[in-house]
Amino acid sequence: MAVVHPIRDTRTRVHGATVGIAGSAWPVFKLEALGLGLAVALLLLLITGAAQTAVLAGATVAALRWIAGAVRPANHKPHRG
């Protein structure tokens, strides 16, 4: 039987708080992105009635929020005012 000892990659960055889901630590910004995308999609579906528009807009908003959270500098410290 082989034993593998994972080495932490220095390129891996963990940003801010995490939430444990099914044994995995999810950064909060990812959950925010999913929730925001779903909210936008549902709202546009109710307003326009067009699923294509709602899904495309929801996916765009979710992707933008996800990217914004992922590219935040590693030395960023949240303001605790």
C-alpha cells in the first residue's frame, strides 16, 4: 500500500473565512457567488419569463463575483471598523 503525504503548494491561496460543506472547506466568496447568481437568475426569470436571459445573466453575475473573490490579493486584510 502506498502512502502519500501531500505537500502544500505555495501557489494555493485561501482567502478569508471558510464554511465546511460535506467535509470540504469552501471559501465564503464562492458561496456568495452561487447565491447571488441564483438570486439574479430567479429574479430575471420572474420579470422577463425568458429562461435563456435569466440563466445567462445569473451565470455572468456569479462568475464575476467568483473571479473578484479569487483575485483578491493574498495580503488583503478585511477592514474591521
